[in-house]
Amino acid sequence: MSEVFSATSADTAVEGAEDPDLALARDGDDAAFTRLIEPLRRELHAHCYRMLGSTHDADDALQDALLRAWRGLARFEGRSSLRSWLYTVATRTCLDIVETRGRRALPVDLGPSSDHTVVGDNPLADVVWLGPYPDAGLGDGPAGPDARYEQREAVELAFVAALQHLPGNQRAALLLFEVLGFSAAEIATTMNTSTTSVNSALARARKVVEEKVPSPTQQRTLRKIDDARLREIVAGFSTALERGDADTLAALLTQDVTWSMPPMAHWYHGIEAVIDFALRVPLAGCGSWRHLPTSANGQPAVGFYLWNDDLGAYLNWSINVLTLRSERIAEITTFIGPDHFPSFGLPALLEPDEWLDVS
């Protein structure tokens, strides 16, 4: 499949101004190729995450896409910008992966909320779970002049989760059009299809996303909250769990709050169910917690560490992504597992005398 297409409105090539590193890279200079792609690596990785719903899959897809680009660079004719061409290669790489793997899910996708607290819930190993995304380095504005989503809006949990309900072609069309600002004709060339098919895919994709993504977006909600107040909310949530303080926790939550914990199947909806779960499990049934604040999916997040007697330290346990409505927490998504921590740059454990509350 040829990986060449005409210049896009998202990023048109400048005629007669070829980067000297491009000529060197075409001649096999891998250092020159690295210099070319390095400024684009972060946004390409985010695109792969949106397509695949997993940081680890995005790592693999980007590595594969860049290898394809390196091997096919001689076929890049310069009729588009290098950025646009790389997005084509990355999109096609992700589509190949989507064809071989099932969609990623959250517990809310699997069934109704639990009507009672489940103690000792076991992880579901046969479900391909959606994962959190470290958003450090992502820009705040749109990725292109014709894009309709901001870069951070396009990695918010609700948006990425909604994308997982779309087949690969609809997912790619929506991201290329709405997030990156490609035209329908350009997307048709990228995906080897017709403009009519692209417009049809866009219409179906928009309908699903509109049904599943609440308004306003988290970015618009967060902009209305003072930074100091946001830190207070995150710190209040974190210290409430550390101190076993159900009253403080309840005061931070909306009445219709949800709490889910992939890879656990059970999830809880409503203040009474959530507080009952909190009282029975994290506040009293797990042990001693410590935390470090972070950011995930363009939203406030907290890395939690659980005391481990054998190690004599607090061991990494979960990345908790908070979804806010006004100044209250409307959703808590607890991604359990130490494998989430490295991509956030968080340590594997906290020594008792090293931990400081840095909220």
C-alpha cells in the first residue's frame, strides 16, 4: 500500500523548502530521521492512543509506524508535509492493529452497576481494558487550524471510551477530520476509500460520540475552576482515602457519582453505593495508603500506593482519574496495576520516610 497522498489542509508542505535532514534521511542517515520525527513523536503517540485506547499499544504502534516510515521514506514524494505523511502511516498501522484486537472497554460497558458492595472482587483477564494516558507534553489548543477538538479534549476518558465503540474506519475518519483537521477527500486517500464512504463513516461516528460523551468537556469544566481550588479537590480526595474519612469524601462527590476499577468488573453508581463501597473496601479494607498527584487524559489524577509489609514500603497500586462536574467529582476511574505507573514517571514504591504530601 503506497503511503503517499496530497498535501492536507491540516499541514501543507512549503513548496521548494525541503528540510536538509529529509535528504540525509532518504540516503539512510538514521540520526537525520530521528531529528525529523522527534518534534512530532508526542502528538503521533497521542493519535495512536486515541485509536487504540492503550498507552502500551500506542508505544508498539508508534514504533511500528516509524519503522514503516523509515523503510518507506524513499517513496515520500513531498507532495504533502512530512507530518501529514507520518499521520497516514500511523493511522494505517493502528487500523491493522484494530482489525486483530477487540475493542477496549471500561466496566460501565459490560453491564449495570452493582447493587451491593463486592468484597474481594477478582480481575477479569479475558477483557481488553481501556487504559489511562499520561498527558504531559500535550498542547492545550487544537492540533490544526481546521480541527474541532482541542488536543487534551481528544484524550479525555469519555471521548476515548466512546471511540472504542466505533469500528476502525469510523474511528480513524473521526480523528483525522475532527481532531487533526484533514478533509474528507484527504482521509479517503489515506484510507484507500471514497469521499462518500468517509462522509458516511463520519456521520455514523459523530452520532455515537454525541450519545456517549457528556457536555461540557472536562477542559471547559476545568477552566472554570481556580487552580488552587482544583488542587484542594484533588488533595481532599486523596487525604480522605488515606485517613479513612468517609464524610470528607462524600462532600466532594456528586449525587450521581460513579466509581469503576478496571480490571474489576463491578462498578458503583450513586452517592450511597459509592460511599458504602468506599467504607467497606478502600477506606477500611485495604490497608494504609499514600499518594502522588499527577494528570491523565487531560484530567486531574492521583497515583495511589498501598502499604506492603514484605517490602516495608508503599507499593504502586492504581492511577485514579477524576472527572469533575462544577467543583465536585462525578466519576472516579481507578486503573489498578503497577504497569500503569512507568509511563507517568511515578516511582514503583514510596519509602515511609521519603513520602511527602505534595498536593
